[in-house]
Amino acid sequence: MNYRKLGKTGFEISEISLGTWQVGGKWGDDFNHKTADEILNTAIDSGINFIDTADVYGNGESEKAVGRFVKSRSEKIYVATKCGRQLNPHTNEAYQPAVLRKFVENSLKNMGLETLDLIQLHCPPTEVYYRPEIFELFDRLKDEGKILNLGISVEKVEEALKGIEYDNVTSAQIIFNVFRQRPAELFFEQAQKKNVGVIVRVPLASGLLTGKFSSNSTFTEGDHRNFNRNGEQFDKGETFSGIDYATGLAAVEELKALFPENTNLAPMALRWILQHEAVSTIIPGASKPGQVSANVDALNFPNLAEEELTKVNAIYNKLIKKSVHQLW
């Protein structure tokens, strides 16, 4: 495992870490603590030392599993969680300091921890980033010893750029992959300038970039890839990176032609991300231990040559860019 600094936090975290949206089962299924423990143990045994969760994952069960697990291991494990998505309706007006404070305190209780290494605003509406009182709350929570650092998890580059203007924002979590390239422009430059860590989520475009899907692939009823392709439940960009499924499959076929020796495109896709020096870590999810091991194995994939990078980007420009680049 290789490690990189997470911006102003000073944490040295694993290049490949673990996102726990689907820990314990497939997306939409009931949470399974036994499976969660197996996944978490595999992650730490592989050198991963950073785990990202949220209070809404499994209705708090993910936080409970992570908290219990961290206390069972002797290694230093950095825990990041998120708050805000419990709000219903999830609107700008619903974001209030007192409510967010309660969410943080509930997360501490769920995990049985005294202090959170990193708390992240969980993809709030864009208007929230223009409200200093929301961000000031986390300075008070830090003074009280309840958190060490504040981060943001965003849908749009605009939100990331606005969020990192606040001095107390130490990290930004954002979707970035071969099919979602816009963050590599102005945002990465500004994040490095402000020493803000970059946490990359949805690195494989909800599995599209593994190259294992086809027009005949099906997903379970509770899987967001089945019910959220057009943004029916949450931001469309979270599902297949907002790409039309057929278009994504066409782009994958061109990537397969470019890397014919790789039956699984995931290692290439993860290495492509890590070749951007602004990136601190990637947090692919896993619904079984073998997926964790496969993600870590991607570190053995060699850097893409300049010619390969050019050809990958050409596929994006030809098939993907027009439909997604300016949306997020």
C-alpha cells in the first residue's frame, strides 16, 4: 500500500481506501454485520487505513459496524463520516446549526467514539455553501473536541470550489473518473493551492468501468443502478456518473480495445485516477471481501503512458464529454 497526505488534516492515508455505502450487502439490501466485518478486516489487512461512512448508510448500521470494528483493531484507522442527508425534505432551509450538531453527536454515539477524525457535509444543496454560519458550527465542534476536521462531499465542481474557500474545510469528496473528468481542471488546481485533500468517490462509474456489464445486465430492485438512472431518488450523477447506460457501454468497448490484455478495466481506471497528484485517496465500495482485494491489487497496475492517457481522454471527449461535462 502507498500513502498520501489528506490535505490540511496531515493524515497519511492509503491511496486506495474503503467507501462503505454498500458494506454489509448489495445496495438496497438489509445491512449484514457479519459481511461488514469481513469486508472491513480485509481492508485493514490489505493496508487500508481510511474508512468513509455516513449516518444514512444502513440507517446508522454502517457507522455502528465501523465504530465497533475500529475498536477491535490495534492499527491506526482514520474514520470519516457524513451528515445532512437525514434531512427530509433535504433543502437549504433545513440545514441549521442545531440540527447538524445533533447529527454529529448521534454519529459519535453510533460509533462509540469521543472524536470524529473527519466529518463531511453530505452533498448539501448548493445554497448551503453560501452560508458561513453552517461552516462556523464546525469550528465550535472542533473546540469541544467532538471533531478533528471538517470536509465536504459535493455533487458539483461549483460546490467544491465554493466550499474550499472556507479555511476550516480540510478535504473535499467528489466524483472523479474516466467518465467524469471536469474536476481535473480548475478544482484540482485550487485544492492543491489551498492544501485541501481530495477524496475520490464513484471511481468506477457504479461498476461501468470494470467492463463487466452489458446491455443484458440486470440489477436488483433495491440497487440504485436499477431505480435511479434518471435521478428519481437522488442526484443522477451518482448513478453511472450520470451517463446514459448505452453510451457508457459503447465507451467501455473502446477502452477494452485500447487495453485488450485486461479483462477487468478497473485497475486501469483506478490507476488513471491516481496519476492525478491532487488526489489523496480513492474510496471504491465493496459488497464482499474479494472486491476489496481486487481494488487494492490495482496498485500493481503500471502508470498509463502518455499515448494511452491521450487515447483514454479522446474516448471521453468523443463519447462522454458533451452530455456530462458541464452538468457537474
